[in-house]
Amino acid sequence: MNKKMAPLFSAAVLLVVVAAIVLITNVVKKYTPTSEIMDGREYFQLSGEDQAALIIHDRVSEYQGMVEGEVCYVDFDAVKNILNDRFYWDAEANLMRYTTPTDILDIPAGGKQYTSTGRTGSTDYVIVKVDGDKTYLALDFVKQYTNLEYEFFPDPNRIVITSDWGERQVADIRKNCKIRYQGGIKSPILRELEKNETVTVLEPMEDWTGVVTKDGYFGYVMNDRLVNTRAETAERAFEEPEYTSVRKDYKINMVWHHISSMDSNYGIIYDIAAIKGVNTISPTWFSIADNEGNIDSLALIDYVETAHRNNMEVWPLINNFSENVDTAQVLTSTESRDKIEKQLIASAIEYGLDGLNVDFENVPEEAADAYIQFMRELSVKCRANGLVLSVDVPVPMSFNEYYNRKELGTVCDYVIIMGYDEHYDGSEAGSVASLGFENQAILDTREVVPAEKIISGIPFYTRLWNTTANADGTSGVTSEAMGMVEAEQVLANNNVEASWDEETKQNYAEFEGDDGSRYQVWLEDEKSIEEKMRLVKDYELGGVAAWRLGLQDDSVWDVILKYVS
């Protein structure tokens, strides 16, 4: 090699060596696991010293708890939304309320002590604590009424709650290894896993598996570190509360009776003269009068005695229809709810009532919890006094799921589907209650309420629709509600004959008025009522309820009786 080439050769060799070193360094770096350890407080998203992470359903919850001495507290919202929604918090009264099938427990914030055996012996603690805008419940107290177990781990504070019992996949750790935040050797370490430690398997993948440790860490381990994968059943001896219900040994054949004044009570003897087979009558006696929980009453003992002589139970209705009432305000007030309940029970005792029928309509979503709480509380008092509790609910729709029909079906004796107003004043023209509408309402309700508790609410009325053409090419639609006989008379007066509509399973008619308007009507009559009654029989429902007495053609009584006798 000549002298001129030597420096170039040396430089080339140096470059190769440097490149090799860089390559080897990168390879080593790529395949060398990181030793970075994630801070536990960061992982569990803790900031305050007394805060505690909540691990629920094997994941770190968005909610948090707190630890005070030996006592673990949990965010009320976590209790309500995940663990046990029967706890009810009245922020205005600073009062926690829990309702069992037979009792209503009141726990004032900061004011009620409880004794528990903790890690270092017995301790007294406050059940409910308020910290700023957060309310906390002592977990030991929640546990008394909820099928859960929990374990506390310090440094950092975390509470592992188990409430999803049943079969799960578990595995053992083959040898000491690390659980990482994510799958991959470059992900930070959460903690060391020891040989033979058991973990719950949640996310099997190609090279890594997502697992959760008994002390609340969810992370990933390499597949070859897991052995003896198997199914285990987690269970706890816990006696769920039994909500007893009144169950009649006959189908309910109920009719609502519109009572608008005290004097109208005396018309009962004439109004029921032609009925057949009705075993329950619901006069519209009670209404919430104001936001303080006072109620207006049209109750009359003579009415009850007349109904009883005619072999009918009396389940008066209470409504929230007054313009003076803010439903959300009155129901969210524990004091107002209590006042309504006491008045209803007092009236039931005074007048010898057999039951109550709650018809709260257009309940706003923000009052949903309070509405359900009212029904829970009223059910306790009805149960204690031998009263049947029924509740009227709208046809299930996506926008009214918050009515919580499942809970209503648990605490109430009967759930009545208001199977009408499919089309209503202000909507487009159409049937008040087509058979498909009724059928779907029953199917959807049966998913969460036992069939024997469901009563199908049917209409004795229809609507006469009037569509008029406007000068600008648009049309206006109005309607008038009317009973069966009146609707038939309208057709007779206009020399119109209805024909059967297979889609709605109703007789349908239309005609042109003298002013050029288009009139339409979907009739309720013997034939349409029979179609609806077949659903009651086919689905083995608890019975039928009709709105309302006085709107029927008396021929329908025999039709109904065929299916509920």
C-alpha cells in the first residue's frame, strides 16, 4: 500500500468501527429492557395524602376514595353508579338515605357513628363524610348492604373492590419477573412479580398478556412467564334483599275513573252500572299541590264502600300535573317526599284503600334518581300496610330509559305500561295505539320486568284528525280526543264506513269535510280491543288497565273479560 492511500484506509477502518459500535449500541439498546419504574402515585393518579385509588372491576376507577385512620371511604358517585344504586344523597339536607325492602335508613353527614373491627382493632367512624363538593361513604357500611369485598393496600393508598363475582381466568407466575405499564420491554415497570404469585388474566395477546394483580396493578407480562392458566370461581356468601310483592291470584282488570270534583264521586254508582268483570278501579283523587309536598285530595269513603260492594278494589291515582309543581324540586327534597308519602298512607288507612297508583308523567331526567327513590320509600310504607303499589310508566323509548323500569319492577307490585299516545295532540296524524306499538312496548318492558307484574294500559279513546291545506302549500294538523261512541257517531253523521287496517289492527276511516279538510280516525272498538287483549293473554301479563271509564262502548267489557277471567 502506498503512503498516499494509508490515511484513507485508516479513515475507512475507523468509520467502519464507529458504525459497528453505533450499530451494536443500538441493537443492545433496542433489546435491553428498560429499568425505569413508574411512580405508584402517578400510576394510580393520586395527589392528596389521604386519597386512595379505587380499583373496581379490575381497573383503576375514575372515582377515588380516601383513608382516615383505619377507615376506607369511597366516593358516593362510585357507590351510586357502580356498586349499589339504592343509596340516595340529599345534598340540601346533608342526608344519606338507604332503603331496604322493609326500612328507610337515614344517615346524616358527619353525625352518625359506627363501630368496625379494622386492621388494628375496633374503631368508631363517621359513616358519611363531606369534603368540599365530594361526598364519601364508609366502605364497611356499604358492604353491609352490597355484595362486595375489599382490601386496602398502602404506599400508595389503594382500595381493591371485588363485586363482579363468578368465573374468571387466572394464572401463576413461573418465575420472578416484572409487570409493565404496557406490552413491551421499553414500557415502565409497575412492580416486581414473585414466583407462584397468582394474577387474573384479562387480555391475552401474541407475546404479552394483560393481567391484574391482587393488589390492584393492571399491566402486562410476557407470555412465557405465565403457567397453570385456569378458570376459578370467585364467590361470596351474601343474602340479597328480598322485595316481597303482592300477587293477586287473578288477572287485574282495572279501569281509571276520572274524578274532577268531590261531587263527581257520587256518580260512581251510575258510571259502573254497565261494567262487567272489572275488579279494580282507580279514581283520580290525589295530586301534588305544591313543591312542599302537600297533596290535594278528592277521597270519599262512600265511593270506597260502593266499589267494595261491587267487588272492586280501590287503587286511587296520584299525579304531578299541577302547574304549581316543579317535579324535580319536590322529588329531590327528602322532606317533601316524606310528606307526600305520609299523606298517602294516612289516606289509605282512613278510607280503607286497597292500593295506590302513581302516575308521575314527564319526569325530567335530572329528577330520575329522586323519582325512583320516592317509589322505593313508598313501597316500604305500602308493604308495611298491606297496600298494593302500582306505577304508570310510558312506553319504553330511548329518551325515557331513565325511568329505570327494572328497579320499578323490583319495588312495585305492578308496572302499568301506558300503551297509548303513539300519536298525540301536536304530532302528525296517526293511531293512538296501534297493535305494533302495544306489542313492542310489552316486549321491551318484559326484558326488565317480570311478565306477571306487567299490566297493559290500553285506551278507550281515539283522535279525530283534521288536516287542512294552507295558502302557502303547507298543511296544518289538529286533533280532538273522543270516546268510542262519539267517534262512531262522527262517522255515522258523515255517512262514512270504516274498514279494517291490517297494519294498525284497527278500523280506519277518512272523509272530506265541508271546508275541504281531510279527516282521519283510527278507531278503538271491540275488534281493536280484542287484538290488544290477545297480547295480555299470549304474554301472560298481570292484567289490563283502561283509560278511562266513560269513554268506552259497553260492548268491550265482554271482550276484555274473555281474556282476564
